[in-house]
Amino acid sequence: MSFLSDQDEKNKRYTRDYSRFGHQVKTVGWLSRDTQRKRFKQLLSFKPVWSGETVLDVGCGLGDFFHYIKANSLNINFTGVDHSSALIDAAKRAYPSGHFKVHNLFQKPLLNPVDVVFASGVFNLKMGDANEQLAFLSEGIKRLLALAKQGVAFNVLEENDLTRKIVKTDYYYYTQDDIKEICKHFNLNITISGGYLENDMTIFLRSG
């Protein structure tokens, strides 16, 4: 499997969906604004109090996480990156005070580490069979951790009794055992949080 070729396909998908839907959550694959906000809230529970930390939002899409942070008056220094130039252009138009740039971590790593790295929905689309998907997740986590001084928070779709009944060929649902097996190799404190949505879980990897 080529991560780069699959990323190119994802880029084409998001460009097409932005042309169809504009600045809407369905452009980036979410069901509703409410579910998107619940995911944002869960990601930000990585820390009980934010006091000026630098954060990187990988796969920032339309920049809505930045808007959520500002709307809740959180003291966070934010940078968002995405491989889709169409989405980054839209984020800059919608939130001109934000710091957004086009970047693909699978092509070139970023050089400057930040305190916390976030990734919301980055690992949801299918990238091949189960082994290829888990390899993509493992490599992705490794690249996120390389940029993070305090840790990483990301979410994935969860396989459970409800989602096993859903037929969605474009999306991959992970088990908690999948996550634990991959993350145990990084020798970090891992927390898996669920219950905020029926089909989602958030993973926190913390140093120290």
C-alpha cells in the first residue's frame, strides 16, 4: 500500500466534497455540527486547564476546531495543517485570525515540535484491508508523537455492537484492542475514552 497515493485520493475526495457542500461538516465527513463539537470537547479534555500551550491540529479541514477553541475562550496557541489546499483556503477565509497551512505529514515531517498534537477524523477513511489500515494508524501515530512534547489526542470510529450493523464501505471501525495493541509499543500513558458518542472513541497518549 502507498500512503501517499491514498492520501492523494483523500485530497481529491475533500476537494470534490467542498465543491459540492461548501463550508459544511459533511464536507469533512461528519454527521452534524453537534457530533463534531462533542468530539472537539473530548479532545480538549486532554488537559483540565489550558495555559498558553502550543497545539497542532493535523487534518484541520475547514478550521472548525480553531473556531471552537476561540468560542470557548481557551488559552491555546493553535496551528492547523491539512493536505487539502481547498480546505486550507476555506479555513483561512472563514477564520482569518487562525494559523493554517497546507502540509502532509506523510510526505514531509514538520520540524518544530509543539506541546500537544490533535487529530480528529484523520484515521477514519479506509486505506486498504485491516492490516494496511492498522499499519497506517501506527505510522500516523508515530508521526504525531514525533511532534508532541506533552502528548497526542486523536479520535477514531469504534467497532461495537451498534456499528457492526452499519454497512459503510468508506470508513474503518477500530476495536479498543486494536488501539491498545498499537499504542503499547510507544511506551506512553494511554487513556481510551468513550461514551460521548455511540460510534467514537478518543485516545490520549501522554508522556511522563
